[in-house]
Amino acid sequence: MKIIRTYITEAIEELHHVRWPTRQQAIKLSIIVIGFVAVTTIAFGSVDYLLAQFMQLLLSFA
């Protein structure tokens, strides 16, 4: 039980050393992440769509 208490105490102590982002930094970084996710979603969706169309074209010849 003492090991768990020591672990939790040291974890909380380490959290005091963390340099947390400001509200503006958090908002800016969140917008960047959302933008990146949107761009990659569009890219992967486009590739998936094109490959599906290509497969349909190939299967229509059979």
C-alpha cells in the first residue's frame, strides 16, 4: 500500500513541474490538429473513393 501512495505522491509532484500551455496556445494547437485531421480525412477519403471506382471499372469488364 505504501508503494501506491508513494507513486501517487511522486506523480502529483511531477505534475507541478509540467509547463501547461496557455489558453491561447491550447486553442491554436487544437485548431491545427483539427485542420490536419480534416485534410488527412479528405485525402484518405479521396484515395479510397478513387480505388473503389477503379475496382468497379475492373470488375465491370469481367
